[in-house]
Amino acid sequence: MACRISELVLNCHDPEWLARFWCDVLDFVVLDPDDHGAIEIGPREGFGGPQPTLIFRPSTEPKAGTLPLHIDVNATDRDMDAELERLLALGARPADIGQTGEEPWHILADPEGNAFCLLKARLDPL
């Protein structure tokens, strides 16, 4: 038997703000804020389903460069251009990480500057 990704943990300066942003992006809900300021978000069914949850853990350490891991997202109910407009309205912003401009995806940053990609293919919602 193999392992499966169940949670992704991101250190951040404002867990509440990032949790709200990513809840809106992914149509997730807050699952479990803890006593130390971390906030877990995930699908409405909760932890343990086919999608991993995200945990935003407070950190006062300065962010050094780009994260070695980033999130890729795909629209489920609209085309890529409409989803790009939605993400920008939520607070994402275009990010430049050295791309050529010929990529078939968009590179964005969340409100704390963490890069993520909006890919072209539309996926069926889970």
C-alpha cells in the first residue's frame, strides 16, 4: 500500500487571510482552527476525502524567495479566462518567476506572494 497526501501545511503571516482566500479559490470551508492560530481548510466533507486539506500555520519568520513547492489549480465550471478573472478579483495577482510568456498556463501569487498556477484544462468537480 502507498501513502497519500492528506494535508499541505503552509507557514504564513496571516493564516486567517490566506484561509479565506484559498476557501474562495477552492470552494473549501474552514475545518479546524487550533489554539495556536493555525487554520485548516478543506472540502465540505472534511478531512480524509480525495482532496488534501490545507493548513495555514502562523509564522513570524520572513519569507525567503519562492517556495520550493507550489499549488496548481484547474477551473471546474468555466473556461480559463473566466477563472483567471475570478482569481484576480479574489486577490490573486500575476507573478513573474521567469516564464517566457508562451506557457499555456497563468502564474499567479496569493495574497502573501506564494506562486500558484492556473492550468488550462477544465476538470470535473469532485
